[in-house]
Amino acid sequence: MATLTYRDALNQALREEMARDPDVFLMGEEVGVYQGAYKVSRGLLEEFGPNRVVDTPITELGFAGVGVGAAMVGLRPIIEFMTWNFALLAIDQIVNSAAKMRYMSGGQVGVPIVFRGPAGAALQLGAQHSQSFEAMYAHIPGLKVVMPATPADAKGLLKSAIRDDDPIVFMEGEMLYNVKGEVPEGEHLVPIGKADLKRTGEQVTLICYSKTVAQCLKAAEALESDGISADVLDLRTIRPLDLEAIFASVGKTHRAVVVEEGWSFAGAGAQVVDEIQRTVFDELDAPVLRVTGADVPMPYNKQLEKAAKVSPEKIVGAVKKVLYLE
Amino acid sequence: MATTKPARRTDTKLAERYREYLRQMLLIRRFEEKAGEAYSLGKIGGFCHLYIGQEAVGVGCLSQLRPDDYITTTYRDHGQALARGVSARAVMAELFGKATGCSHGKGGSMHLFDAPRGLLGGHGIVGGHIPLATGIGFAIKYREQDRVSVCFFGEAAVNNGAFHEALNMAGVWKLPCIFICENNRYGMGTALDRATATWNISERAASYDMSREVVDGQDLSEVMAAMDRAVVRARRPAAPTLLEIRTYRFVGHSMSDPIHGHYRTKEEVEAHRKRDPIVIWTERLKAEGVIDDAAYEQMDTAIKAEVQDAYEYADQSPEPAAEELYTDVYAPTQAPAMGVHPSS
């Protein structure tokens, strides 16, 4: 086992997959000479050269489409968006080209592409730079949506994503890049579509992903002193959801809280709640609650931003509600 | 002194090719006429955009390509598909939504695909496929091949951001792309001069450090010559070209738009019909002794039979199986039932 930052784990995944398969290339703003806006691609230009690590003009729609075109004829592009906020400009290529090319062509033309970059809020970046759009992409048939929370999962899932033949939305986090964790040595792949129980307990299931995993683990720690133990289920993939893992945990604990960073209305957590109530309703001893970011554009002010975000305290509050302890 | 006759080219390979181009243009014309009929009979649903009047552009451009070159185009794609060699049967069956269609009934008129022939769609978002063509050009250069990525779009697409971004990257990276603007003067119902600040579209190539030409799209020989120059330029070492090919559609934007609609006068349409690309090419071939009236009639009769056969084939072909609703959402190598939640 090695201890790596989430950033370095991603860097290793990129390096290993580019060395393994000459069809894999990285394209995006500042990925080459600048070493990556968040340094995820540090050293790759020097190792693989400018044909395979390609700096683009500031043209998200254009270079996302370039990636899709290259994938259509069999290359395996990794398209980096500096943040997923800017990828809104590329939505036509992700949704109207990548997601539906295989279907529209009657199975003839696939798009083995990975769109990756940081998603969600950091610290005081303001309304246009703090958004979580996984629900929008998870809504689209033809896409897969992957959101690792830990360095080990980041490396294993990025490697799997690059080898996957479908278009993948891969969402990281600026606040995750410095997180350290243990990463297995050697070839480490994590399957897409499989959740991971990060902590086991009996009284409640905390369903989470990306930045809320650490917050749920903190909440679970705090709840132990009240004699409450929690399953912390890290979804890791939003589309497709690992329904088996969700239902198994809820079948054990009979109570669930779904925790996500983004806005509440039609968030990805809403889909999880629907799946649970539709399929394992009789397992439930309480309604399924959600903890989400506040339903507002992200304010700049430090205290307002804090109030807008999910916290371990809010998660503990929701757990107590489903246990009828309030 | 007797008037000199033009040189006769009846028995050369060139004559064969010239007749083949006529056959292709006539096939497109008769096919599109039949598709229009089929649409009115309810055999074809949704949108149907016909290529009538623009045949020389598709045939002329594609005549200069190799089998391993790549093509992306718009929703007005029947002509390019037929010129690329997709059978009339496969195209008609796709328009009818049948399992035997070139996209297996899942794409429809706007999404004709034939991957082995390098026909990579058939795209419905104006301008949206142009970055794809740049990406294909990127892949060609990445692999150090000498193929060409050809992209057809209408003149209305050049005002779209995707056009600008795609051509800029093709220009800065020197990609083997040929961007073909089929300027038929109308973006749906909006005339060029109402939507576009500069009407000489080819001039935009200067923004992208790219070669350019303006071409009379009703003259097949001019189209072929310009395309030949662009293809030579695109193969090693690669350089992109913007071709502005001026043409005219003799019918409405789609089946729901009458021949001249509110935005073109009957007189204008009729004036343009006088420059029918098929008539222009036929007259030339007749003058050079490559074809005579009887051979032309024979060709047209055979084509009409081919189109009728395609119509019947499409009509009698099976619908896709019910399970096809859920196939090809994801790659078959991946986990099963990806698009289907068990409880939905």
C-alpha cells in the first residue's frame, strides 16, 4: 500500500493508462505546459509528448466535440474540463453527440471517451464556480457518471473509466485533490457501477458520494457516542446505481439518509430515494431523508457559504430524525 | 468549312466514370422524389429533408475520396449516403424505420450511418457535428495516416459557435479536414443576408489560416476540381480547406415546408431550376458523345426501377424487435441492462 493524494492517484492512473494503450490521449485547457490547472496532469507532457497531451484553446464545446470525433474512429480520449461548471458550454457534445451516437447509429459507432474534471464547491469561489451537475448527466441514457471519494477509488475508477467503451462523466473535486489515502500497489482497478461500504453499522444507512463521504464518516464517528452505528455506503458511481448494495444495506438497517453536495430539487439523491421507496418500502421504519446543499446559487461570503453547504452536524441531525430521537 | 465537333470520349475509363456520376445524381434525384411521395403517404415519419437541386455537391465531393476517408454531414444526408455507396434499399428502409435500415431503424432520416463506408452520420444539431469532423481529423493526424475528414454543413451553420471553434482548431493544428459549406442561401426560412453579417462565407477561412475556394455547386466538374485540390492539400502534409459551394435546393427545407414557402418567390425558384445540375452534366456528356438520349432514358428507367425496388423492400421489411428499444444504449461489452432500472 502506498499513501497518495487523490491528485497523485489520478496522475498515476493517467500515466499508467497512457503507457498501456497508445490510443489514450489527454486534451484540455492547461493540461500540458501549465502542468494542469490543478496539477492532475503534472509531468505527463514531458513523459508522453505534445501529440498525446494536448493544450486546447478555451473552447469547451469545440474540444469536447473533437474528443467525441476522435473516439468515434477508435481513439480513447480523456477530455479534461477545468471545472464541470465550464462544461455547460459542451453539453451539446456530451448529450447530443457522445451519449446517443451508439444508439442513433444502430450500434455501429461507439464513443469510448472520458470527460473529467473537478465538480462542486471549493472555498468562496462564488456562484458560477461551485456547482454540482451530476444529476443532469445521470439523467441521460448513454452516459455513465462516476464520482470517486478517495485516492484509491480515484485511481481505480479512472483506470476503469479509460478502459470502458462508453462515454463517462468523471467528477472529481478541488477539495478532494489534497486528501491523502492508501492506494493498493500494482494494477488497481475499481469496477464502475459498484458501491463501497466505507463503514459498517446497524441503525442507519448513510448513502453518499464524493465530498459527502468524509462528512458522513465524521457524522458516523460522532453518532457512536450516542450509541448509534451507521453503514456509510459510498455510491462511487451515480449512473448506473448499485441498487443491490443500497437495498442490502437498507434491508439491514431499515433507515436511510441520502447525503449529497448539490441542490435538492431533482438531485441525484432524489433518484436514490425513489428506488428505495419503490422496491424496499416494507424494509423501512421511517421515511428516507436527504441532506443537500442549500437550494441557492453559491454566495461568496464565508459564513453564508458555510451555511449553504452540507456538514457532519446536518447529517447527524437527519439521522436523529429518522431514528425519531429529535 | 464544317463546324468542329467536340472530342468524343465514348470508350475510355473516364467516360465510364462520368456516366457513373450521372447515375449517382439521377439516383439521388429519383430517390428523393420517391421519398417525398412516401412521406406524403405516411410511410416516413418525423422530419425529411430532401437534397433535390444539390446533387452535384454530394456526388462531386465524394467522387474525389478514398474508401478509407471519413464523412460527417447534416440531417440533409440522403444524397451523401447514396453517393457514398449505401444502397437505396438500406437508406429507404431507414427512412421507413425498419430493422433493415442502415441505422437499424434507430436513427431515421437525419441519422444515416454506415461505419464500414466511413459515413459517420447524419446529425441533427446545426453546426454540432463540425467539431466531430475536427476530432476525426485529429485522429487521422494522431495515427499518422493520410486519410481525410470531410464535413458537410449548410451556410446557416457558419454563424454557429461550434463552426468557429472547430475550424479554429483544425487551422491551428493543421488537420486533414475539408469543411464543405453547401450554401443554398437559406437557413430553413431565413435568407443568408438576414442572418449573416458577411455573405462571402469563404472569407471566414482567413480567420483560421485555412485555404478556401468558392465553387459553383450546380456544375459537377467544378465541384470535382475544387474537391480534388482540397483533397491533395489534406493528404500528407495535412492542411484544412473551407469550400463554399454555392447551390440551391429546389424544394422546401423539409417536407413540412412548401417549395417556395413564405420566404422565396416562385419566380426565384423557377429561375434557379434552370440551372439543374443533372441537366447541366447531361448536356455536357451528350455534347462529348459520352451518352445519348436513348442511353440516358435507359439509365433513368433502370434507376426508377431501383428506387421502386427500394421502396417495396422498405415497405416489406420488418420493424425492429421490441427489445431493440433497449439495445445499443451502452456498449455490449459492458454490464447488461444498463439503461433499464429493474423496477421501471
